Amino acid sequence: MNRLANVEAYRLSSVVDEALESLKFLSRLDNETLKTLSSQDAVFNNLFRTEQRYQGLVAESVRMDRRPKELDGAGVQVRTATKDLCRAVKTKQQLSDSANEVLPEDGSDRVKILRSVLADLKKIVRVKLCTTVEQEETKNENIAALTMKTKDAQKDVEELEIQLRIERNKKEKNLSRFNDIITKLNAELADLKDKTEAGRKKLQKETEDSRTTNQQSHESRVKEYEERLEKLKEAVSNQQKENAEAEAKARKTKMKLETEVITWVKNYDNDMNEKQDLIDTLNEKYDAEKADLRRLSEFFAKIDRDKANEDEENAEAEAERERLRMAMRRIDLACAKIQALVRGVQARVAATKKGKKKGKKGKKK
């Protein structure tokens, strides 16, 4: 029974190890790297095309707010292409080496966490499957010993709580003493407040005296500034008269300049009309050349689409040939196993017949 459990444990460990290797490889394979490798092998190209198609369908479902019918089939194709890629990397050492040269050293953090969880799960399952009855008994004995230690620790905790109560009583006595000190300090603070109130009243009286003096000084300065304001008003009136004369001269100059500006504007309009005729001619030439460019672009775009279709057909043919090669390889392995079984059966039959003949000869003697 234990031997069978060990075999199952190792089989499970090997399956988890293969899954961890595949996750590590796929986590390092981002879109840019997959696009680069798609030109090297048909397996990478197949995965790149299926992922591009799946991403396009997902974007369409988000944009149209509905799920396309082809989305499920595209998901199945992505999973199938991913499995084919993992198998190809395991079976083709050259393909694995060329991919490792391009891929980055580490994958994403989320995949690292998943790989860590799978590794821990593998260890736990392996320990559970490989644990014997004796080990289980030892584990139970250890648990019992830990339970005893827990009880002893509980007794220690009770003793510490008693000591804590004693210390708490001491602290309460100290607290009452500190409360007396605080009461004395509050009395001293009240005395200080009384002294501060007396100082405040004295300062308020000094402030009122200073305010009266400053107000008298302010009134005298206001009278002085009013006299100066009257003088400034007379100066402003004289300045307005001088400015009116200057404004009349400026108006005459303005009329003269406006006449010159009108003349310049007419000349500018004539020049702009000539330039507009030239621009219209150039626009007609540009439209004609743009039409030629559109026609040539459509022609070359059609050529590019034909080339892309040809590449896609070649990739599909290569994938089909690879699938047939894998099928023939599996058939060869199956034939080899069948031949080995047949030869073993024939050998056992021949050995049985030979043993019977020897037995008959012994009886005749």
C-alpha cells in the first residue's frame, strides 16, 4: 500500500513539475517576443495568429457589448495552440534553445506566485501520500507533548497575571501621589492667572492713552492732506486743457495715417487675389496626384493581402505536416511496443513447449 502511494506521489510530482515548466516558459513569452519568434517556427506563428484573432474578438465583444459566437472557438484554438507549443518545446531541443535566447530571464509576478503555490502544493501532497502509520503516530505524540507544554505555559501566564495585579496596585498608589502634586500645580496656576489679569488691565489702560494721542495726530494730518488735494485738483484741471490740445493734433495725424493704411490694404487685397489664383492651381494638381496615390495604394494593398494569405496557407500546411509527423511517430512507437509484446509471447510459448518436451523424455527413461 505504501509503495503504491509513493508511486502515485512521484507521478503527481512529475505532472506538477511539467506544469511548472510550462508556466515558466509561457510567463516569459510576451506579445513582442511571440511576434519575433513567429517567423522562426510554425508553432509560434500558429499561437501568434490565434491569440491575435482571440484578442480581436474580445475587443469586438467589448465594443459591441455582446459576446460573438466565434469567441468560444477562438479560446479553444488558443488553448490547443498553447499545448502544441509546450509539446514542441519539450520535444525539439533546437526550438527550445532558440526560444530561450530571445525570451527574457523572468516572467510576471503573478505567475511567480502561482508557481510558488503549485510547488508548495506538490510538497504537501507528496508528504501526505508518503506518510506512514508510524509517522502519523509520532506526529500525534508530538501534538500531545505540545499540549502539555501549552498547559504549563497557561500556569505561567496565571502567575504573571498575579504579579501584574501587584504591580498595578503599586502604580495606583503612585498615581494618587501624582494627583496631589497636580492639585498643587493647579493652585499655583490660578495665582499666575490673577497676576496675568492685573497686567492685562494695566496694558489696556496704556493702550487707550496711546490711541487718544494717535487719533489727535491723525486728525491734524487729514487736514494737511485735504489742503494738498485741493492744490492737486487745480493742477489736474490745467493738465486736462493741455491734453485736449494734444488730442486734437493727434486726431489730425490719425486721419492721415488711416488714409495711408486704406491704400496699403487695397494693394494687399490685389496681391492676395493673385496668390489665391496660384493656390487654386496648385490644389488642382494636388488633387490629381492624390487620386493617383490612392489608386496605387489600393493596388499595393491588394498585393500585400495576397502575400499575407499565401503566408497563412503555407503556415497551415506546415502545421498539418507537423501533425502528420507526430501521428506517424506515435504509430511507430505503438508498433514497436506491439512487436515487443508479440516477441515476448512467442518466447514464453517456445519456452513452455521446450519444457514439456524435456519432461516427456525424462518419463521414457
